[in-house]
Amino acid sequence: MALVWTTLLLTLSNVFMTFAWYGHLKWPQIKHGPLWVAIVVSWLIALFEYCLQVPANRIGHRVMPVAQLKIMQEAITLIVFSGFSIWFLRERLKWNDFAAFACIFGAVFFAFIDKWQPASPVSSQNDVRDSAAEIKAGEH
């Protein structure tokens, strides 16, 4: 259940983040207005992002290491950004954008591969032996 809440909160957080970072590029009154207005509006939107992201990270860190949490957040960011770019900004994504996204999703695969494979007793014993050998080597 923690993974579901983490994913949901990170997705909502990323919607706010994407609007905070790129929304001002669409609205003419902000895009062509003073820079400080765009900054203040972005910060106000980002406040809601943080109200969702911080709980998502706390919940997610209960069930996964922070590296997995970060790579998960990056993948969600790309999905939200792609939809935002196409739907809101009316910009097309090119083949090389999708190729770059595929590389990030490859990183997700490698970050989570240990979650999808059961640990074998032999490899766990070898890991323990290797760790013990490293500790013993450091004593000399």
C-alpha cells in the first residue's frame, strides 16, 4: 500500500512541479510580464508540490531505498512532463526525446531489478561471506 500512496503522491506532486516550472511559458500575461511575477507564481504553485512530495518521500522511504525512490520520481516526472508538453504547451516530442526517456526507464529497470527477483540463499550467503572478508581485511 505504501508503494501505491508513494506513486499517487509523487504523480500529483509532479503535476504541480511541471506547472510551476513550465506553466509560465504558456500564459502570455506571465510569459511577457516581469520575471519576478513568474518567479512568485511558480513558487506559489511549487508550495503545493512540496506538500505532496515530502509525504510521498517519507512513505516511500519506508519500503525502498532513497536511490529507488529518486529514480521512480524521475520516471514519473518524464511521464507527467510528456503529457504536459503535448497537451498544455502543444509541443511535439521527437524520436530522440523518446529515446532519451527510454534510457531513463532502463535506469528504473536496473534500480528495481532486486525487487522483482527473489534472493537466492546461495547469493545471500556469498554476500555475507564477502562482507565478512572485507571487514576482516580492513582490520589488518
